[in-house]
Amino acid sequence: MMRGTNTLIGAVNFVTFLISIPILAGGIWLSAKANSTDCLRFLQWPLIIIGVAIMVISLMGFAGACYRLAWLLRLYLFAMFFVVTALLGFVVFAFAVTDRGQGQVVMNRAFLEYQLSDYSGWLKDRVSDPGYWAKISACLREGHACSKMTRYSRDPTTGLLVPESPDMFYRRNLSPIESGCCKPPTSCGYTYINETFWAAGAGMVVNDMDCTRWSNDQQSLCYQCDSCKAGVLASIRHSWRKVSVINIVVLIILVIVYVIGCAAFRNAKRADNDEPFGENRMSKSRPSRFQF
Ligand SMILES: *[C@@H]1O[C@H](CO)[C@@H](O)[C@H](O)[C@H]1NC(C)=O
């Protein structure tokens, strides 16, 4: 009698097992990306944990269905409920902490620039906390976040490799980290020499603390600038939004799976309760009461 139900739960769990793979992949993608650019290692953990949890839970449901273990199926539904709730919480949290903050368009520049005042809330406080920022900026420096943006072009007269011309640089698309951390803000009026070397202009207006924080020392650059913190926040926002799209799709599928699982389990239990006490299960063959 539980065969139909178990086949269904087994099949459904195979699907959830498959679902856990992209979640886990998303977490691992984030951690690989975090190491190279964002330097925020705490972000991928919620995803990896949820991915592993779904994987374990679906194996549990699969085993419960195969070996007809009602207690395991009950545990499975219970655990599944927690995972759905946690995933929902994570999606809401990810959108809530990244609700604000866009790059700013600058005149005659293809890249956007980032301002810390455009951001607010928990994530901003976390990133701009001095202790935490020291770790992030050290990681950016050690990861050579800025030296990767160096590009050369060949000088037509001498044939030597020289830095890109200012015009070419201004037409580039820079990542939020490159724009915020590797060059001074455009409004400071520095003159481009190469990507990470800028000469102070004649009548410079210092309208921004970041203008004085900028240093041509290749170990300092703008790593202490507010624009760098804003660049990191923009980068996180971008990654979290991408991952949240995966999570929303997964959440919808999991809710469907959960509803099917609950209905199947309830049917199985009702069928168990209907069974007359003391009946000889082994010898009696009965028609299946529940068709799936
Ligand atoms: C940029 O220019 C400065 C000064 O000319 C030079 O010391 C530095 O090596 C250059 N950086 C790169 C990446 O070419």
C-alpha cells in the first residue's frame, strides 16, 4: 500500500538531490570568486550549508522511501521544512541587505564610480568596520586586485610597450573593485599616467576625503578610500543578486516537492491507520488503495 507513495517520494527526492547540486555549485562559485576579487569569505557559507543540507535530506528521503522507514520520512519532512524556511530567510536577507547602491555615471567615462554614501544598513556597517576592512583591504592587496588591470599598447613610433592612452582607459569598463580601489575618484582631478599611477593636477579641488587617501604607492593606492568600500559592496550586491535568482528558482521547486511529500506521507499514514489491527501483512495481497 505504501509502494506508490514511496515511489513518489523516492522520485521527488532524486529531483531534490539534483537541485542541491546547483546550490552547492553556486556556493563554490562564490567562494572561488570571493578569493579572487571580493575577499569576503563569509558570504558563500549560507549557500554551501543549504546545498549540503538539501543533499543530505534528499538522501534521507530517498532511503526512507526505499526501505519504507516511516520515522525517516517524518524526519525528512521535518528537516525539509527547516531548509525551505532557511532558504526563504536567506533570499529575503540577501535582497534586504543589498536593496540600495548603484554605481554612479561619470561624465566622459565608460566605467561607473562608487560612493559609500549610496549604501546603508548591515552590510555597509560590516564592510566598513575598521577591523573587518583591514582584513578585506589586506586581501585585496595580496590578491593583486589592481595589478591585474594593467594593459599595455605598442607605441607607434618607438614600437615599445607603453601604458594605454587616457582616452582608451576612459572608454574601459572597470569592475567595481578596480574603479573604487585602484584609481582616485574622477572628481579629484588627478591626471592619468597609467592605471594605478596618477599625477596631482595643478588647481586640484579636494572635495572628498578619498582625494587625500589616494596614494601612488602601489601597496596603498585607494585601498583605504570610501570608494573602495563602496566598490566591494557593489561587487557583493552583484554576486548576491545572481545567487538569489538561483535560490528563488530552487525555493519554488522545493516548496512544490515539500507539498507533494507531505500529501504522500499523509496518505501513507492514513492507509496505515485504516489497516485492521493484527492483520497478516505477509500473506494477504490487497489492491493498492492509493494510486500516484
Ligand atoms: C605606472 O607608472 C609609474 C610611473 O611612471 C611606474 O613606476 C609604474 O611601474 C607604472 N605601472 C605600471 C603597471 O606600468
